[in-house]
Amino acid sequence: MKHKYILTQSNEILSYFNSKGLVCFDSKAAIKALPESRENTIRELLSDKDTFYVSLFQDKTYISFKKPLH
């Protein structure tokens, strides 16, 4: 398996939702999870296709982890 390094803020988002047992969240929740970060920065992080899946469901954007965190 090839290892990938992710940005510290991406790790913080992943760790935050993983600690809550959540594998899916919307961008507004991610912004609340990192209140010290700029909203545009978080949206840019969430567009990382190697780390997150992005899908639309019932007019909401949902972000989920690309690979299980262990």
C-alpha cells in the first residue's frame, strides 16, 4: 500500500469527525470543526479528491473519508 501525507488541517478535520464516530459530514460542520481556519481554506481542503469523497444528497453536499481511519 502506498502511503500519502495529508495536510495538518485535513488531519484535524479527519480526526475531529472520526473521534465523534462520524464518517460523513457537510462543509458547514467542517467549518465549525476548525473555527480558527478560514472558510475558503477549509473548502479547498475538502476538495482534495485523494482524501475525501464528495457527494450530493437532498440538496446538501456530504463529505466522507476516502479510506477508513485506523
